[in-house]
Amino acid sequence: MFSIIQAAGWPIWPLILCSIVALALIIERFSSLRIARVAPPKLLDEVLSVTRAHLPAPDVVNKLADNSMLGRVLAAGVRAVISEPRISEQNLRIIFETAGRAAVHKMERYLNTLGSIAAAAPLLGLLGTVIGMIEIFGSQGATTGADPQQLAHGISMALYNTAFALMIAIPSLMFYRYFRGRVDEYVLDLEQAAERMVPHLMRFTVPR
């Protein structure tokens, strides 16, 4: 019996590892994708108010960049105008786009890993079930005949692999979709903020 259970449960350790990694990624993404760390609601209005009459000092810009991902994007545009007063609107938009792409890359970190776990866990569970079934049927003696009770128990143990895998894959997929939606919302917020900042900062540029 021990050999049957051991054979049926062979791939359980990869599934346990997947569950630990998925849980760690979900907790990390919940922390990293908080609105306070990505796009504080009042930050853009505060930046527009501070830069209404003049551009801020470098230390203020540095604090803005350390505030959040949105602050980093806005600070990139402010720094560009400070360092190049004759910057064109097109080049300023390129600065914002570059900073925005870097912010999106940070927001999407680990999401592919979480999605891969959601896709791979059922396959690992199915692999465990198939291997367990092969070992179970192979362990039944051709001459002595099969023990129906032992066979049924072995099959149920093999199916636990698939059940455990689905318990990992379903939450992982749900959280992956949830985080993707959050990232898409934040991307829209960053784009709208940049659109408001471009004409605002262009007031401080020197015409060519």
C-alpha cells in the first residue's frame, strides 16, 4: 500500500513549491500595487499646484520621484524641462512615455510567473495522476489478480494530485486576472496624468 501511495503522490512536491511561490507572489503584488505606491489620487493636483508659478527645486523633484510610480513619471517630465528649457513638446512626450514604460514594467513584475503557475499546475497534477495510475495498475500482479479495494484506494490517491493542482491553479488564475486589471487601470491613470502635465510644463519652456 505504501508503494501505491508513494507512487500516486510522487509529483506532490512540485505542486507544494508552486503553491508557496504563488502565495508569495500574490502577497508581494498586493503590497506593490497598492494605490498609495502606484498612483496616489491627489498627487497630480498637488504637483500642478506646486509648479503653477515656477518649477520646483531639485530636492523637491527627488522627493516626488520617491513618492510613487506616478511621482516618478511626473518627476521625469519636470527634470526634462529643468535640464532642457528648449525641449520640444514631442521630446517631452517621449520622456513621459519612456518613464511610463519603465513604471509599467515594474507593475507587471512577477505577473508572468503567476500566470505560468496557473497554467502549469493543472498539467503537473494531471502528470501526477497519470504516473500514479500507471504505477497502481503496474503493481497489480498478473497471476495473483487485483485487489479491488486496494485498487480503488490507489486511484483515489492518484486523483488527489489533480484536485490539489486545481486548488492552486484556480486562485492563481483569479489573482493573475485581478492584478492584470489593476495594472491596466494604473496605466490609464499614468497616461492621463502625462497628458495633463505636458501642456502645463510647456509653459516653462523657451521658444526655439
